[in-house]
Amino acid sequence: MGTGLTSFKISMEYVVIGIIMLSIYLLFRSDSPDVLPYRKYYFLVLLMTAAGEIVFTTYTDVYGFSNMLGHVFRVISYFVVLQGIVYRSIREPIDSLYNRISKTQEELNAIMSETTEIKDPYTAGHQKRVAILAEEIARKM
């Protein structure tokens, strides 16, 4: 059976806290479109985990307040992962996929229009003018 909080355990908690702080730094330097929608959730998870690790360095009794508080921070971080990241990433892929498909469809329409105009310069610009008129009619309707 262990002796509780050893200097090795405390030093390893500080190493974990250092890694978490480095992760937070890298999180805020990232401009990745995959990270941006979840940045605040990642940050909160990392912050709660770091808080739990800090509290774990101070406990003196496995049934004491600081040990319980460290686990409360862990539970909060797990809840944020579940609600903010897992739930949102299940709910939002359809929206994201729809936006990507719409953008791809617009690009494909533009390519087809340009290809048709190159093939038949006599009607060049006709499709764009018809599209503009159709859009104006749709807005007024």
C-alpha cells in the first residue's frame, strides 16, 4: 500500500499541469477550422483538468475535501467534453456537411457556366443574366 502523496506524485502532477498549459497555449495559436468551433470547450476542459491536478497536489487524506474537489473538477471536465464536444459534434455535422455541399454545388455551377460560355461565345453572359433575373423574381415573390 502506498504512502499517499509522495514527492514523485506531486512532481508528476506539475508535469501534467505543464503539459495542459502548453496545450492551452497551442489551442489559442491554432487557426484550424476543425478547432475553432470547439475552442472554448477545449479550453474549459483543459482548465478544469488543470484545476483538478493542482488540487490533487494538496490532498492529505483520500477522503478529504481537496481530493473530493479534485474529482469534482474532473467530473466537470468530463461533462464539458460530453456536452460541448461530443454532443455538438454529433448535432452539427449535418449542418457542416450541408454548407460544404452547397459551396461545392455553387462552384460546380460556376464551372459549368464558364465552360458553356467558352464553348458558345454567342450566348456568353446569358446564363448569368438569367440567374440574376430569376433571383430578383424569387425575392419579390
